[in-house]
Amino acid sequence: MMIKEIVLAIFVAAAAFGCGFSGNVSENGSRQKPVKEPSEQVPKSDPILSRQIAEIAQEAKGKVGVYAIIPETGESVGLNENERFAMQSVVKLPISMAVLQLVDQGKLRLDETIVVAKDELVPARMHSPFRDKNPNGGEATVEELVKLAMSVSDGTAADVLQRVAGGAEGVQAFIDPHTNGSMKVKYTHKEFSNDNERQFENWATPRAATELLIALRSAAGSERSDTYAPLSGISEQSAKLLLQFMAETPTGPNRLKGLLPPGTAVAHKTGTSGTRDGITFATNDVGIITMPNGDHIVIAVFVGSSPADEKTREAVIARIAKAVFDRWSGGSRIGETAGGANLWISMKKA
């Protein structure tokens, strides 16, 4: 009898330990859904989609890198996703995130005025509405500079934000915890505009670009919970503001958004290099696409060293985005409940 009681006690204790270890019982005793650690969410590759993307990529006649994932389910696809690509203006995303982190740390204010010296203006061959309006330098608030950098891809605004963030070193310090050494920032726009080879020192892998976007998405809080990525170190308010600017941008209408159903919500950032000897070194677009069911495609497409014309390069990006969207949304078209303003978060300022 004593032996049976001992065995029974051991069994009960082991069961209790198992329940306690899981940490899935609420204060009122109800069972809760287990919370996954980021490392538990293993991407599930889609080989059929992978082959389709590889075929589309051939039309660029260059080097194409792609990584896309649905954070809610872990479905993923890639092509050269761990290879290095010149970011060009995609670098404005980590720069802006690094600055917003300083805002959330109380080291800056969104309404704080930043003086922009004349010698900080990017050269005429680079896009900068701020420079065009202020040829001798000027001033703008932190929020205005972030909007200029992210919504209209202003090179001067990005360089000033990089300076405010502590230079390339400050931006890199923000990036490293989120990209595992797979994204590097070394030069400003003005610096790499003076030396074509320098653009390759500001590089990212497609996978790292999506990881940074997932971190941003995680910081903003999601309507459909997932725990794939760590927090980005910026507040929900700041993350939502940045995503709003990314959703409002008029740049790159023929890239990720180009072939998606009308009204599809896309928050994205483009990047484009110049062309030399018939080769364009970077035609990029990275972003978050909302599917009809409320899940999200986080995607990065980099087209590097391509002899194709702009229309072809952009079409490659658009066709890849459409292939991913069609495959993972079952070919459904966007409905009224997933309109352009209805990203996975409210695009209103908190």
C-alpha cells in the first residue's frame, strides 16, 4: 500500500511540475495559449513559390535577392536571402528607427528643431526636396526630417538624421541587435554619392531587412498576435508614426505595390542607385503587405547589378510581390475591409 501511495505521489508531483513549468495557467486557474519564444518560430519554406520567384528574377539579368515571411504562420520564401546587396535609400529605415529610439529615450523630441548647415546638403544629382527649398541650409523638426526621409526619400534629411543618431556608429548600434550582423551602415548619402563603390558599404541581406521590419511591426503592436521577432527598442507610438510615413509614401508605385489588388495596404521603403556603363546597382523595395485575412507579408526585394531598364527592374519586383501575395492569400482579391488605410494597425498618430 505504501509503495502505491509513493508512486501516486511521484506521478502527481511530476504532473504538477509539468504544468508549472509551462507557465500557461492564469491567475484564475484557466488554461492559456503557450507563448512562443522567437527562436521557436521556425520559418517554413515554400519550394513551389521559390521556383516561381527564381524564374521571374531571371528577367533582371542581374543579381536578385528576396526574402518574404508571414510572421503569424512562419511561412517563408527566399532567393539569395543571405547575400549582400547595396541598400541605397532603404538605409533611411534603420536611420529613422535609430532616431526614434532616441526620442523614446528622452534624448530628443519630435518637435525639436534641428539646424541643417549648407555643407550638409546632398549634391544636386541626389533627391532632396529640403535642399531644393533651402539652398543655403535651414532647419526642420525631428518629425519633419523623419517624414522627409521616409515619405519622399530626402537624402539631406537622412544624412542629418544619421548625424543626430550618432553617425554611422550610432545607427549600427541600433541595428545590430535586430539583424545578427547582416546589415551595415558606414557612409552618408553625400559620402557615397562622391564615390560609387561606397554604396556597397551600406549593405543588407534581404533576410536582415525583413527582420528589421518585423521588429518595427512588433514594436507597433499587432491586432493578430505573433511573437516571431524581438521588440525593436522604440515605442508603439513611434513605430506607428514611422509605418504611417511608409504607408503614405508616393515613391515606388510600380514596385511592391505595382501588381497588387487595388486598395492593398503596403507600408514600404524603396532604394535606387544610379546607372553606370549600363548597369544599375540597386533597385530595391522592402515593406509590409496586408493580406485579405489580416495576416501580413513582410518582404524585401533587392535587384542588384542589372543591365535591364527601369521598367523591367521594377516589373521584376512587382511580379515577385504578386506571386507571393497570390500564393499566400489563395489568389483572393482585397475587399472593402482591407482598404489602403487599414494596415494591421491604425495609421493614426497615438
